Amino acid sequence: MTTLRVAMIGHGFMGSAHSVGWRQAPRMFSLPADVEMAVVVGRKPEAAAAAAEQWGWQESASDWREVIARDDIDIVDVVTPGDSHAEIAIAALKAGKHVLCEKPLANSVAEAEAMAQAAAAATGVRAMVGFTYRRVPAVTFLRDLIAEGVVGEIQQVRAAYRQDWLVDPEMPLAWRLQKEHAGSGALGDIGAHAIDTTQFVTGLAVSAVSGTIETIVKQRPLLGEGSGLSGTAADGYGEVTVDDVAIFTGRLANGALVSFEATRFATGRKNQLTIEVSGTKGALAFDLEDLNSLQFYDRTAPADRQGFTKILVTEGVHPYVSAWWPAGHMLGYEHGFSHQVKDLIEGIVDGTDPHGTFAEGLAVQRVLEAVEVSSGRESAWVSIPGATP
Ligand code: SOE
């Protein structure tokens, strides 16, 4: 059997989640290749060495260019902040490596276009963007049910990704709050998931948007220790240069409307991605805070038996589930990362692109940019006489 050796560039929160995927997938699924966690790369040698030790990477390194040039590396997994995705992913593709890149694909449409072109030009090489929630069994199953026609013609969608970690004004200015590193704020970080999940489950592209993005807390303490979502504050304040909240309307290719929301200010909502797809024959709803189930409403059921019912997506017949525990045993946040690895390894061995292609990442990037353009236009707002502040 072939052995595929992986280099992971970056080792923050997403690096930990991806490491769990690389470690678990070969143990839980019968993969068509052996996978070796070869090297983890980070700018600070000590921190990279600690990540290697914690997750079981064979070695650590500090120069991603040197690692990409190595002949004994087959797959490059990019889990750095968005500002380096394009440079690393394109270099890896040109070096003939398969690439898994965290979402959003890039920080701009121009970068995402270059990445999609590099992926298309790289023969015999697979490229995948890490829209992990596609591979939560309930989300994959929701997609399958829609494709089977259980909701009929899609007439309306509601998609929201809501967190509350920025409600505290003393939460420090981590890279996710700086445009030069993150590209955008709630919009790109979590709105990208809401957009991608909508396009994935409906099979329909978002063709137009109209919306508003807003920064609620405009200055925050500078970051001291740590990074990402769990840093501590240092002395002094700095400017938040990305949005905290994005609320927008989208139109799907079939004409249906979508209400989108992406926020880090939904007090009490910790990590809630919800989607509800309403159609002529029924409706399906998913909530990440209850990720082992779906809600299904069947309009064709007898009138005296109608109402949303809960489907437990925990059985061997459901996507990905049979590889894990006996039926009925729950899965969690981290399992999607193993499913992503499984599909990528199968795609590499079969020579087919697993879904979540760079072209799909580019499509999401175009929607993100369109929301920002729309938000900059005052004409999106029509004032109500007598109610204007
Ligand atoms: C932080 O907002 C974050 O970790 C996102 O970056 C992830 O994509 C999402 O899975 C959870 O929240």
C-alpha cells in the first residue's frame, strides 16, 4: 500500500483540530493508503516542537519552503492565518504536493482565483478546502435528503453562524480581528461556513447578495500571551479592522432567498451554525449545538401528524457513522476533521477531487467580497421617515 506523508504548516487551534483528524482517520477508517504525520511547521522552533510532541508528528521544522521542497512529503496541510494561505498553497501545488487548506480559502478574491488556477493547473494533484462542517454526518445527510427531493423545490433558506466570544470588550486583539491577517471578521471566519453550507446542501450557488457588516467594539487591548481565541491582554489598545457582525440577504440560482447572519456578538450562542431549508414538500433544519440530529418536517404527511420531527443521525446507515462507535453513540466537533482526511486520502488514491474544491472555496470568497461591496453602499438602506436616528 502507498504511504502518504503529511506536512502541516501552522499549529494553532486549527492545527490541533487537523492533527486529531490525521491521527484518528487512519485508525477508524480503512483507508486505501498509509498516512504518516511527518512534520509540523511553525515559525517558533520551540512551539513547533511542542506541537509535534503533543500530537505525535515525527518532527518539527521552522521553514515551510524547505519542507515543501522535500521529496518525502506528499501532502501539505495549511492551517496558518489567511494571509499566508495563497503563498503556501500555490508553492505546494507547484511542487507537486496535494493540498488541504483551511477556510476561508484566502483573504481576497484575487488570491483565491490564483489558488484555484494553481489547483486546476497541477496535474495529478488534489486540492481541498477545509469546510469541515460539510462532513458532520447530519450535514452530509441533510444534503443527501435534499438531493433525494424530500423538501421538494427549495423556496427559502435561513443560515446563521453565531458566536459570542467578542461580547467582552476586553477580549484582546488577536489575529482574527486584524484585516491584514484575517481578511475579514465574522464574515470570513464563520459567515464563510454559513455560505458554504448553504451552497453545499442545496446544490445551488448564491448569485447575489445585499447586506451590512459592522464593527461593534472598535478598539481592543493588544494581545499579550497566546493567540487566537484564548489570548491574554497586554498594555495598550489597538484598532479592530474587521467586522464583528455581518447580516445579509442572498439569492440562490433558482431564485430562492436566503437570510444569512454571521456574528461574534450573539450573547449566549457559543458556536451555533444553523441552517433551515424550506421547500414545497417539506423542510430540514440543522443546529451545530445539537449536531447528532436533524429536524424534518414532511408536508406530505397526514394533516393530523404534521410537525417537525427529530432524526437522530447516529446510525450505521448515516454518512461516516459506521466507522465509529456502535449505533446510537454520539459524535462531536472533532470528527469532521477525520472525515475530511478520509475523503482527501480516498480522492488522492482514486485520482478524483473530493468535494470542497478550491473552485468551491473561490465561489465562497466571491460571495464574501460581494457582501463587503454591498455593505459599503448607502443605497442598501432606505430610511423610515420619523424613525431615523
Ligand atoms: C473561530 O471563530 C472558529 O474557530 C472558526 O475559525 C472555525 O472555522 C469554526 O469552526 C469555529 O470557530
